[in-house]
Amino acid sequence: MADITPTGTVAPARGPCGLRAGGRSGVPWALMPRHRDVGRTAWQLRRGNRHRGVVLINLVTSRRTGLTTLLERTLERIGGRYLVRTIANLPDCQAVRRALEQLDLKPGTVVLLETALESPEALDADVGETLKIVVCDAREDPALPLRQPGRFADAEMLLITKADLAAPDAIGLCQLEENARRACPGLTSLRVSALTGQGMTDWVHWLDTARIVGLEAADAVA
Ligand SMILES: Nc1nc2c(ncn2[C@@H]2O[C@H](COP(=O)(O)OP(=O)(O)O)[C@@H](O)[C@H]2O)c(=O)[nH]1
Ligand SMILES: [Mg+2]
């Protein structure tokens, strides 16, 4: 996983299943300081969740990307193998912390936070998540990452929903992915359709692995 440099800092490295080093992951290599990880509260929340063995995933989404449907299909596929809780639209770390306190969070729980707020600032905010996923649907303007790079910065994944609606040549999707990687080099992307099931196995596998990596990080800091 991470490499310890001669200066003792943890160097970025590519993690399992494409988890990008230097994102907000609760993994050892994420202990390195990051340019946007300046908020003490965000850092404390991330560290607290890591100690408790809770993996908080922020799904930053535009409106009507089909996220509710996708999460329903996702939970069916996880099928009770581990606990998943969902929360939505919490603008800052304090609100997220309060929401987490209301939940019965056992070690190993994944909390999916849906962030579909209107303002670009809210979509850019570091809310103390373990990792961030940007959700766009297949008809999204490919220039979105150029207009709003902050939304993509520090993300682990670009999740493209409604892939069944993409044009057969999928040029728009390729442009979206390329532009997203300009905003966030090394970003993983997945194309899924809750309707047809396309990409769902890969998506759930990625989620399973991200959870395990997050929990291993919890062991590492325990
Ligand atoms: N073509 C297509 N439509 C979908 C898919 N998933 C959801 N939808 C449709 O998108 C609309 C919004 O779905 P919903 O899950 O409520 O989206 P949300 O508002 O982002 O939570 C509904 O009409 C769904 O039937 C998909 O994979 N493909
Ligand atoms: Mg919804």
C-alpha cells in the first residue's frame, strides 16, 4: 500500500481496486496532509470514524442522476453482508457528526451520505468523509469537471449512472471521464445502469473493497 518516504511522510500510492492515494480515504496513505483537508473538524470526524471502524462515503451528485434507484439496487446486492446506513444533504461536518450520532453504528458499518445540495460550494465541501464519489448521469455535460473542478478534487471515483442512456459511441462519457481526470488525476471511473444491471457487479465489488481497505486502516491506527 503506502510507502514511507525517508522524511517519514506517507507517499501517495495506488491502493487496491484503484483507490486513489491522496484522496480522503481513511487508509494509511491518507494520513498525509492534503491541500483541501485543512478543516480541523473534518479531520477529527475522519479520524473518529476510522477509530470506530465506520466508513463514511460521500456521494456528491447532481439532481436526478438516479441515485436513489442505484442505492436500492446496491443494497439488494450487498444483501445484508454488512450494515449500510444512508443519510442525505448535510452541509458541513457538524451536521454530519450529529447525524452519525443518531445512528446505531457498529464497527464495519458503511454510511452512504448523499450530497445533492444546490450550491457548488456545498458540493465541494470536505464534510469529514472517508472517501468521496462524484455521481453524474450519462447525459451530464462533459465540460462539468472543467467548470466545477472542486467537485472532483480529492474524489476516489467518478460513478456514471444511467449508462444505458449513453450514445452508442459513448464519446460524451469518454470526454467526461477525461475532464474529470484533469480535475483529479488518477480518478477511477465506473459506468453503471441500475436499469439494465450494467457495471453493477464491478460497482458493488469496488464498494466491498473500499470498505475493507477503510477497516484495515482502522486496525492500523488502533
Ligand atoms: N434509463 C435509466 N433511468 C433510470 C436509471 N436509474 C433511475 N432511472 C430513472 O431516473 C429517474 C430518477 O430516479 P431516482 O432514483 O429517483 O433519482 P434521484 O432523484 O437521483 O434519486 C426515475 O425516473 C428513474 O426511473 C437507469 O439506470 N437508467
Ligand atoms: Mg433521490
